[in-house]
Amino acid sequence: KEQPQGHDEL
Amino acid sequence: MNIFRLAGDMTHLASVLVLLLKIHTIKSCAGISLKTQELYAIVFATRYLDIFTDFISLYNTIMKLIFLGSSFSIVWYIRQHKIVRRSYDKDQDTFRYVFIVLPCIFLALIINEKFTFKEVMWTFSLYLEAVAILPQLVLLQRTRNIDNLTGQYVFLLGAYRALYILNWIYRYFTEPHYIHWIPWIAGIVQTLLYGDFFYYYFHSWKNNKKLQLPA
């Protein structure tokens, strides 16, 4: 599975 | 979203809001470094450039807006509020921005995951957040005054750091391909610097008799 696009942490 | 991440976000949020509410309530910012607060505002502004382009979740968007709003409000209070700004001790808060910002720009340009504007800005924000506490540390050492820095603010910032590291460890073992060297190393550096901050805080508290914790 590829890493999701963008940064999901704040 | 795991429990460490949620708790980390909540303590981070609480640290900023506690500081803002405290300044608002007592109409004083004595002991607070404007430079550190301005650097945090820059951190959020450069990190959340994706706020209107990449939708992650409603939670994510709302938290970003709150962080941006509260950090810029703190800076506004210290610089502009007619009563609060008088309590700001400019002569003591002398750390030079260039010593912090320039190395971060330089590092972000050469060490990043992808050489695009948004990605470099995001990386810059991580490096900047790691060292943004430095002016506050210098101010603290210079004035030896911890009475005005609330125990809650220090505690909450530290809890945020620790919980984020636990979150990364948790995600590393539960999510495939979850490897992010840049935020991890920057985050560990930040946590170590925070440890220094905490050391002075604790030291002053031990020697200094009474520290007033707000109710």
C-alpha cells in the first residue's frame, strides 16, 4: 500500500 | 487516528489556548517570549498551506484553523493590545531571528522529501518548530523568572511532545510504510530542547520556593 498523499498530522 | 495522536493534539491545543486565555485574562505577557510566539505563528502558517487544497478530515481542517487563529491572536495581544503590550520586556527578549530562521530555510531546501514549494515550506515548519522554543529558553535563563510562565503551559507542551512520539511509534508498528525520517528527527530534537526547558523550569521551581500555579 502506498503512503497517502499529504500530511495528516498537525 | 490513535489515542496518542488525539491526546497529543489535545494537549498541544490546550497549551496554546491556556496561554492565550491567560494573557487575555490577566492582561499581561510578562515572562513570555514574543519571538517564540511569532516563530510558532510562522510554523503554523507555513505548515498549513495545504489547508484549502488537501482535504484530510473535518477534524484536521478545524484544528488547523484553531492553531492559526490562536497563535496569531497571541502575537496580536503581545504586539498590539494597549495594556498587554506594556508588560512585554523587549530588552530581555533578544534572541536573533536570523540565527533560527536562516538555518531552517537552508536545511529545508537541501533536506526534504520532495522539492516542491509546499513540501519545502512544510519541511521548514518542522525544523522551525523544533527550535522555536530557543528564545523562550534564553529569556527564561536570563530572567530566572518562572512565576509568569504557567506550570500548565510547560506541562501541556511537554505532554504534547511525548504523546506525538508515542503516536509515531504506534503508527510505525500498525501502518504499512509509515516511515517519516524528517518529522521524526525534528520532533526528537524538539523534545530534547523541551527537556532542557523543563529542566530549568523544574530547577527554578525547586530552588525558588513558590511557584504559583493558576487555578
